[in-house]
Amino acid sequence: MYANAYLAQGTVLVDAGITPMSVEAHRESIKYIVLTHCHFDHIAYLGPLVSMTGAKVCIHAADADGLREDNLNLAMQFGSHSPGIIPDIILEDGNQLEGLEVIHTPGHTPGSICLYNKETRDLISGDTVFSDGAFGRYDFPGGSRETLSTSLDRVADLEVKGLYPGHGLPALDHGERHIKAAQALMRSGYA
């Protein structure tokens, strides 16, 4: 729909802003749908995807209500409504899921997360940080520039080869360069 989605480890669908047809060939293997945050462009097709796959829905505790509340997920800005789904698994910082570490990166939303594969050094960053040195907006309800800056500092400490953002193209190599550029942009006072 509006955001990137990734099939990680063969069993984890990250974000649900894509149509079920996009992942239909993998419907038997998808066991989890992990949401990087609750904004509608990342959860729009959650209901149909859950129906097709039977996957467990996973989201950080601080964004869980956003699956049911239009004012938190911005659904009305897209002319739609919340999927109304209660998550199966509430994620917290440091949780491991299929070899992916949950890193709580609030700022874009209170419950934004990144998923890090330490073995491959890949980071699925949601709307925390994008390729080419950009970062997510913090002017939506629950967003915070200061908190996002702290989150950028946190992911800048990781060894990142591949950076897989919620929007735009992934950076398949030298992902840490893109993160450090976003960190520098934030520190420069860019608003």
C-alpha cells in the first residue's frame, strides 16, 4: 500500500502495508507479522494478512492500542479505519524472535521498533531511519524529536551492513553510513 514490507527469516513478515497477494506464495511459512509501529500505512492490510496466514501479530506495548484507535494510527488521514486487531504478542526491547532482536526506537511513535539480525548485520528500521541519511517524522501524535534523536544514537552504535527502511530503497551495504548521516542531520538541528 504505502510502506515497505519484508519477509525475514522466511517466517516473519515485517509490516502489513502490502496486499495479501504480495506474499500469497509464502502464506504457509509466515508465522509472525511484526509491526514496526502502528501507523496506518504499516498496518493497512493486517486483517486480510492474518486471515490468509494465521500468523501471530506482534507489536511493541506502547503502540498496541494503535491497532484499534484511529487517532493513534492516522487511519483517518488515509480515509480508512483501524484494523481493530488485538495483538498476540507484545514486544519489548531485547526480545528475540526467529533470530531477530527487537530494539525499541521511540520517537516516530512511542512504540516504534527496529529488528536487528546480529549474524547478518541487517537492520529493518521501520520509520526510525531511512537510506540516504533521513529519519522518520516526529510531528505526529506521540512523536518526539528528542526521543527520536536518542533512538538514532542507539542504532548508530550497531554494526549495520544492510539497512531495510519502512519507505524508500534499502541500502544493501554500508547501512551504518546512512544511519550516521541521519544522526548527524538530527544533531545539526534540522527540523
